[in-house]
Amino acid sequence: MDRLQAMQVFARVVEMHGFSKAAENLAIPPSTVTRVIKELENHLGVKLLQRTTRHLNLTPDGSLYYDHCRRLLAELESVEAGFRGNAGRIKGKLRVGMTASLARLFVLPAIKTFQARYPDVELTLTLSDRTVELVPEGIDCVIRARVPRDSPTLVARRIASFEWVTCASPEYLREHGEPHSLEDLKHHHAVGFLPGHQGRSMDWRFVVNNEEQVVRMTESLIVNDTDAYIACGLEGLGLIRAANYMVLPHLHSGQLQRVLDHSQAPTVPISVMYPQSRHLSPTVRTFVDWVSDLMQHTEPQWQVGNRLAR
């Protein structure tokens, strides 16, 4: 058994979520993939994968082994990239998770520059608000707009931050009036937002006298998509509270009006997270550096716009 090939095949099966897709991606027969995985499991003496008719899941041993495979293969990729013939050549497959709003507003408009600079990188973007398990799902890194949880297995690199903006359409404010304090909010209703990692809609958090105050709004409509959430605000269906970068164009156009301007809210970091590894893949490192530079050049624009919209 070629152990290096077996590790590469196993990693691709995990990343492609199936034997057939891995075989197609590697341009080898499906029977070869099945044989290699069987031989690898026999060699290790453990079950790496649990297969059903619809799903392919890593066992605990499989998750541990996949993590080590990623590190070893990344180290090998890094060594090979350092030779003169490959100097500066970044290549390979890269899977990145992020929210649809971050992709639409920032990453996709600039992705041509990344592709032009690194044409040998095959990039897959998975767009979702839900919590992603990087190793079991074969995701190389994720970009999230929230405070990252402490994790011994993940690195979180802050690449930007945003402020919450409370706003509503002119139609809503004409009908219900404008709230001028947090106490006024009990006389209003809001559109609720259901994040993918929670089972209930989000509370509204403010900072009053250096202490956080949580407000639970009355909600007649709840959605789980950021674009739909902004659309509900534009339609006058209730107050909304969104990231400043998402609503600035609507504030400037007058389609939304900012309220509670003097009520502070905690600043939220935007972070790129990837597995802790002494030998981070050059491909992952390159993307992390690129998206960090992109967001650091973009953030001042929406911070200035935020001040102008007050």
C-alpha cells in the first residue's frame, strides 16, 4: 500500500463527501478509491468512515486521522512549493465557508484578482450562516462575523469589525413613530433574525453605562437569511438591526432611516478561522492573507460611510 497515496485519497473522500466524487476528482476508478480506503483501514486497524445510503461521516478515529493527514499533506505541499522550480506557485484545492452577505458584498466582487494572481487554485465557496465543523466537513477556513469561541483546535484571525445599526423604513416610522430610547422599544415590533447556529432569534444588545443591556423585541416575522432580513426592513415590516456595511446604501438613499443613534452597541469582529497547525498549507495561508488585506482596505470605507449616515 502506498501510504501517501492512501492519505491523499482518504482526504479527498472526506473533502468531496463521497467515494464517487473523490474518484471523479482524482480521475481514478471508484473501485480504486474503495480498495485504497479498505486497505488503509485494515492497515490502521480502525474504522475511518461510516457510510449510509445518503451520508458519509467520519468516525472519531477518522476525524483524528484526517486532521493529521491535512497537516502532513500541507507540510509536504509547503516543502515542494519552496523549491526553485515551484517558487511563488500556489496551487491546490481550497474550500472556504462564509456567509452569503460577506461573499456578495466583499469577496465575490474581488475574486477575479485572486484568480488572476493564483490561477492554479481551485476555489470552492460554501455560503451558509450555520456553524461549520471544519475538519469533518473538509473546510479549510471560514469567515464569520461574530465573536469567535475559544478553541484549542482553531486559529481566529481578526480581519475587520462592524457596528450594529438599528433602522426602519420611512413608512414604518410614519405609522409607528420613532423610538428615542431603549425604553421606547417595548412599543415597537421588529423583524426577527434566526442565525444558523441558534435555535431562537437574536436578542438586541446595547451598552449602557459600560454595561451590556439585552433587549428582547416583539417579533411578528422571523427570517433566517440576511438578504431577506434587509428586504423586510425595506418593506416596512418592522425595525431591523443589521451590520452597518449591509444597510449603508439604503441609509444613504433614504430607503431606511437610522434610529437610536446615541445608543451604543458592542463592536463585532469579522474573523477568518482555520485549523490550528504548525504547518499551515501555503494555499490556505495565501487566501487568508489575501482576504485579510481585502477587508482591511474595505473596512475604512464603510466606517466613514457609517459616520456620514448618522
